[in-house]
Amino acid sequence: MGLEEEIEAIREEIAETPYNKSTEAHIGRLKSKLADKKDELDDRSSAGGGHGYAVEKTGDATVALVGMPSAGKSTLLNALTNAESEVGDYEFTTLTVEPGMLEHRGANIQLLDVPGLIEGAAGGRGRGREVLSVIRTADLVVFLLSAFEIDAYARLSEELYENKIRLDESPPAVRITRKGKGGIDVTLGPDVAVDADTVKEVLREHGYVNADVSVSGNVDLDGIVDGVLGNRVYLPSVVAVNKVDLIDPSYVETVEENLREHGIDPEEAVFVSAEERKGLDALRERIWDELELIRVYMDKPGRGPDYEEPLVLRRNQTVGEACEKLGGELAERFRFARVSGPSAKHDDQQVGKDHALEDEDVLRIVARR
């Protein structure tokens, strides 16, 4: 039996096994085995060569535009940036990753128009693995759905899930410490949805013999497997519905109902027309919010704060991390900083490297000579 046949057989066994307390540990073992086999298949595919897509990450953050072939991603990229991605009303227009730079609120946000995903991409169809490998490097996923094809969301999100991309969730709080003897000891928080025996079965399937394990938070069986493997990518996402200029107003309710059927709150979706450049300001703002970017205005000696070209950081980043991004020997020569703005108790508050910055702070760094 080949590897793909083994994977399919395990999937069938999982589907045919009723989930209850008596079968939970067995299903956990099967899901662990399935994850291992899929990783092995990915490794084989990577070793087999292929051109892939080499994309240099630039700017303050990277966003992947994900959609079915000809959902309008290239048109959207061109509307949001100064890129010139080839546009056509037929499938597979984009054959390589097309980058563009969105300039918003002083930040440079790299947008990647990736080739349209098709069903089976995670298994290699349509150069799917190369496309998905690019998406894994992004900081945010924007799903672009045609107003006439909302059902594509289920297929797209499933392809990303199959390629170890977890959307809009935090990494599970699974902590494992290997030890020399004593077997596997498990400590579970009150909200964990599996029992200790199931956790032990998952660990044994992945080669653990002696370990201390603690799990906390709202973690289910899939979360346990993900936490033990530790090779999942966790990304926020935005849903944008395109081609709203082509729908009749009476069809809007149908679109909203289709979104709800796929677990998407219509009020959380962004409705746009890339062709007519409508709704783009709302999409820019949503991208900014989901990336959790902040602007810090550097107060330069003798020149005052630079409001034209802010230092762009992530929310909750510190003065020390600002020094690292500014580069040079600033981090080593740092003495103290003065901050005015939302994060400061008062103007020109003296702070150290651990001070967390907020949007539109003014920062002056004092360094040793």
C-alpha cells in the first residue's frame, strides 16, 4: 500500500469510528498517525524538486490574497497597489506570485497575489504545495470570494487547514518537557476537552516515552495533535466579497445567508468591487486592524518628531524591539528613552527597553556615545 493509500485508509477509519469517551484515545492515535503520514508525504514532495515560488518578504507586513482562480485577486492587487498583475476573465491568469506594496497610514504592506487555489491544492494539484508554502510565510490571509461563489470559502479554508495553516485561532497551550524516566505525566486544565489517557496516546504515537505534559485552555483533540507536532502556522484572516457591482440589490440577502452558512458574520466581511474600486478604503482599514500595526514617531535631536515616515511596529512591541528594528548598535548603546503619547503616563516619560508602545507614540532614544 502506497503512502497516499495509507492516508486515505486512516481517514476512512476516522470517519467510520463514532466519537465518544471510549473511542477518544483510539481516534487520537489515528489522527496523530494521519498527521505523521501527511508530513511524510509533504517531505517526499519537497524532496522531489520543483520550481516553487521564491518571494522576498519586504515592508512592514505581508498579506496573502487567497481565492479561487479568477476571483478577482489580480484586479484587487492592482487597485490597492501600483503592481501590474495580469488580469483576465478566465481561470489561471496568475501563474506566479505577483507582489505589490500597499502604502497605508505610513506603513508599507506587501500584498501577494498567489495563483488561484483549486481543490486538492494541499495534495499537489495546480502547483498547490508551492502556493501554500508562500501563504504560510504571510502575516495575514485575505480570502477574496466572488459574490456568486461564496461556497468557495469552505474549499479554500480546507486546503489551508490541510497544509497546517490554522486561521483565527491561537496556538494551543500544550507544553512538553522530556525527562529520563517515569513515563508520561499529564496535567490538564479545567477547559481541556480530552482526558489524560488520550493525551498520552497522542504523545506515544509521536515517540514520547517519558515526559511531563501540561495542557490549558479550551483545547480539543485536534488542538492536542497540533500542539504536540508544533509545526502549524497560526494566521488571522479577513473575508472580502468581490464583484458586488454585478449583483442585484435583491441578491444581497442571498449572499449574506451564504456567508452565515459558512460561519462568516456578514458584518465582519468586507464587500468590494475591485473593478470599480469600491469598498477599498474599508478593506485597507480592516487589513491594518487585523495586522495590529502601530505607528511610532521618532523624535530626532534638533528636528523634532518625524510624522511623515513613522517607525511601524506590531501592537505590544517594546522600546527594545524598536531599537532592534532601527538597527545598528542602538540596542547595545541604549541608555533610556522618553515617550509621549497614548502609552505614556505624561509627556516625555522616561522609560526602559521593556516599555510597551502604542499607536502614535512619540519616541526619543538616548544612547551612550
